Amino acid sequence: MRILRSIVGLGVLMTLGLTLVAPDAQAVDAHLTARLHGSPRFAVVTAHSNYERTSTHRAVEVRMSGATRLAGWKVVVYVNFTRVGTMLVSFTGHAQRVWDTDNGQAVPIARAGDPVRIRSLRRAFIASGTYSRALS
């Protein structure tokens, strides 16, 4: 009787464990895009972000232009309120960077409707947008 209880208990635990793990293992690939608009202080700034999530990795790319006032400065990128990293603005006002978990970089999970923001190191608001499903 004791062995039967152990086997049944083990079966229940395995079923529960598979139930909790299965949704992550079957995660749907996500391809998101966001158009970022400059803040009133940086109205000429435009930016674009692409986000990709598969069952094995996540990647985010951010491109910014029109930021000549910020030439030589570093800006900080936030995805879903989580700091992703910094980009250096070139003398022409452009900045571009890709973060990918395949390269050992931390990329937060994002979904359609989540914000992406660019701020200066002093936390001045530069541009923001919202992710939406990318059209194939």
C-alpha cells in the first residue's frame, strides 16, 4: 500500500510539473516592432525598435536618428521598464545597437503593448513608443 501511494504521489507531482513547464516550452514566437517619437524637447528625434522572441532566444534592435544635439553622448534604452543597455550617439546624430541573449546579453520579455523608451544618462526623456505585432 505504501508503494502504491508513493507511485501515485510521484505521478501527480510529475503531471503537475509538466503542467507548469509546458506553456513556456511551447511559447509562441513573437516579432514586435515599435516606432518611437521624440519628446517635446527632442522633437526631431525619430527611432525604431524591432523585438524578436523565440523559445531559445530574445533579441532587441534599436535605431535612432535626428539626435545631433546629443552627439557624443550615451543614451539608455529601456524595454518594458527594464534597462537593456546604452548606445553612443554619433556626430551625425545616429545611434544603433542590437542586444541578443545568444551573445550572453540580458533582454527582457516584451509583448505587444509594452513600452520602449530612450533616455539620456541624466534620465532626460528623449523618445518613446509601444510595441505592436510586426506584419509579415
